[in-house]
Amino acid sequence: MALARSRFSSLRFAGTKALIAWPARVWPRFCFFAAQEGDVSWQTRSTILSLPPPPRYDPLPPKVEVPVPLVDKPADNNNNNNEGAPALALADDPTIKSLTAKLADNPDDANALYRRGQVYASKGAYNLAIKDFDDAIRLNPKDVEAFNNRCWARTIIGDLQAALKDCNEALRLRPNFVDALDSRGLVNLKSGLEKNAIADFDAALRINPRLTSSLYGRGLAKQRDGSISEGELDITNAKAMDPNIVKEFASYGVR
């Protein structure tokens, strides 16, 4: 799934050059293949940052003018405008500042765009991430990782049709790409296509039997499809492998 479970490829992004030390599961589905290919895994997390209080105006009588606060918002998976972190806080992030400086010198640095997209996605700024993946794909239409990560980000914000196209393109470019199978499974799960979701998660688990996102997603899909006991077994096993998997999927709008 993804910003690419190597799932955003664990974002799973196989072949990523972004050597960023994220906390465990910051790039949710990619732990197995990320380890193989030198990547790190990621779990989507929003950063809540406090800004200095606004200045005081009209001292007699004392009065505080409250502008629109730059505060983080809880993830809203049905809101395509959710950025997940304040614009100012994102701009001050050292990794984003470094990558933005590189892009100021060379706007066509596809690798910098891709890496910044990963950082945005890891902070819940999905629309900003998608814009960077858009540009990375424009510069390299065969960037399978960017397609997979854009698929995953679009899935989180609920742009499911566009997400499905991205996952399909990633799998066309790299058949049996486990991260894209995992991402597409999530697309189908959120779309209510349980049988398609089960097929994708089955395929991903044949490649990596310990991919907890696919195992948990398959369990949910099986339960929704009527196979309650089989689904419960998958869910139980996934929770034993990763106690945070329920919270992870809840952040995607899937319960």
C-alpha cells in the first residue's frame, strides 16, 4: 500500500534513496522488502506543533485577536484538503527544508521530489505528497515507486478511482510488486470490493507471508465477505505480529 507499504514501498519504497530514520511503521507496509532493498518502513503520523500565541491588539481594553490558527487537524480520510500538519511546521522541518533547497536549485530533481513526497506523506500532508509524486511521475513516467506511493496517498484521502489507476499502473510496470498489491488491496477494501481485496492481499502474502498490513486487511475483507472465523484468524495473527495494526488501519479510515 504504501506513502510504497516497501506500503506511501513499506512508505515501503523499494529502491528509495531517502535514508531517513523514521519510527517503527512510519512507512507502514514495507518492513520485509524495505529491509531487503535498503529502505525503512513508515507509519503515517501527524505532527502536532504549537505556534507562539498571536500578538495582542487594542491594549485598552485588552483584547487578543485570534487569526485562523495553524494547528494540526485530526486525520479526516474523507477530506481531500487534509494536510495533516501546519504549513509553517512543515516548512521548518529540516529534511523538507533541505529538499526544498535542492528543488530551488533544480526544480526537475525527480529524486528530491520523490523524497519530499515521502516526508510529506509520513507527516500526514497527503495533498502535498501527491503534488510531489505528480511531478516525479511527470519527470519519470516509469517511476513505479511514485505510482505506488501516490496510489496509497490517494487511498487515504478517499480518491479511490485515481488511486486504483495508480496501483494498476505500478503493477503494469512491475508485475507482482508486493507493495502495489498491498496498496491495491487497501483501495479495494475501502471501495467495498471485498473479493478483489482478498485476491490482492492473497497475492501479496504469497510473496511475503509476514506482511501484516495484508494479513490484517485480508482478515477485515474476509469478515465483511461473510467468512467470519477465517477473518478473525487473520486479524488475530496480524495483531500478534504488530499490536499497532488496528490503530494504523483506523488512521486510514478502515475499521
